Amino acid sequence: MKIIMLGAPGAGKGTQAKRIAEKYSIPHISTGDIFRANIKNNTELGQKAKTYMDQGLLVPDELVVDLVVDRLSQEDAKNGYVLDGFPRTIPQAEALDTALSKKSESVDYAVDVEVPDGDIIDRMSGRRSCSQCGASYHVTFNPPKEEGVCDACGAALILREDDKPETVAKRLSVYHEQTQPLIDYYTGKGIIKEVDGTMGMDEVFDAITKILG
Ligand code: ADP
Ligand code: ADP
Ligand code: ZN
């Protein structure tokens, strides 16, 4: 099963993608996590990506597409995957389709997690992300068992630099301009599945599993 998660920053794509990956035994591939790992390891890619990410801008398509196509060709992705944070532009979606069609494959579902802009600021200001494994928590909606500590790996939780309110506003406008058009793109392909992302995390997951079967 090949699944794409769509939705604004903070809509809950990562939270749901993690659960989908576990339930269907497919890898969770997050381009944001890949970039953050590169930043942490101070790679050339990380250094380039950081300048865009810190400003709330998208990393240029040419730095993203090959990376993802290469990741999808790895052994663990042969039975499918859940893509979180990619594609984010029409050219990325087209490049993905081209790469898949070479293997006579295509995306099965584009799950659009809908959350109004007004709720996003609360989600982002309360998000706490694991500095090691990328798990995300929320101070109110999904607190870790011990404050500031990741349940999964025990590492420290941090407020992402780009989750500060000034940058969130920029990311939202970038989302509306560059990523939201993908909803029409996948509607045209007949694979869009809309989910109300304002419900609790378990309800959102139930709605998704009803769709995926
Ligand atoms: P969120 O989970 O809040 O939606 P991500 O972790 O997916 O954020 O992405 C963080 C940042 O990484 C984005 O703001 C952008 O700068 C960069 N990024 C991630 N995926 C992509 C992509 N597919 N194309 C361009 N930039 C990306
Ligand atoms: P995205 O990957 O779309 O940027 P996340 O999955 O990281 O979003 O979720 C953003 C923040 O909102 C996190 O702090 C997360 O714990 C919280 N969150 C996710 N889903 C819900 C939900 N259904 N209700 C309330 N808070 C949520
Ligand atoms: Zn962790």
C-alpha cells in the first residue's frame, strides 16, 4: 500500500503516519525527519536545507526529489510506504508519478488531514519533538509520561526552531500557495481521501483505517 499524507504543518500527518506504518507494517518516510537528521549530522544536504527550513520556506525540489526516489527504491519499501511531508509541490508530485510509472506503480491513497488554520498555531506552539527519534508530543493533547522526555527513546524533547509562531505563520502561507494545490491534483487522479483532523488522535486514526481497510 502506497500512501501519501497531505495537510497543513501541524495537522497531524506525522502522528497518523506513525500509526499507519505500525498497523500496516510499512515504513514511515518523513522528508522533514530526513532533513533534520542531515542537519544534526551536519551533512552538505543538511546545511543547504537548514537555510530554507529556518525561514519556513520549502527546500528546493531538486534537493528533495532524488532523495525520496532513492529512499523508495530501498528493500523495506517494496511492499509500500507512508510518505509524510512529500510531495509538497506539483513538480514533486509529478516527479513521484514519473518515477513510479517507470516501475508500473502508482500511489494508492492521498490522505488529506484537514485542520483549519486557526487550530494550527495551538498545535504547533504545544508540539514537542524528540531530539533523537523524531517522535512528536503535545504539552496538552499528547503529553509524554515524563515532562520533557521521549517515551519511546528517553531523549530530551525540544521545541523545533521552525515551530515558533513567526515561522509557523510563514509555513502556513507557503502551505496554501504551494502544497494545497496537490489536493486538486490527487482529486483529479481519484485517490484523495479527506479526514477531519480536528477530532482526537484516536478518532482520526479510526477514520483513516476505515478508508485504508
Ligand atoms: P511539518 O511536520 O510541520 O509539516 P516537516 O517536518 O514535514 O514539517 O517539514 C519541515 C520543513 O522541512 C519544511 O518546512 C520544509 O522546509 C522542509 N521540507 C520537508 N519536506 C519537504 C518537501 N517535500 N519539499 C520541500 N521542503 C520540505
Ligand atoms: P504534522 O506532521 O502534520 O506537522 P504532527 O503529527 O507533528 O503534525 O502534530 C502536530 C502537533 O499536534 C503535535 O504536537 C501532535 O502531538 C499534535 N496532534 C496531532 N494530532 C492531533 C489531534 N488529532 N488532536 C490534537 N493534537 C494533535
Ligand atoms: Zn525519542
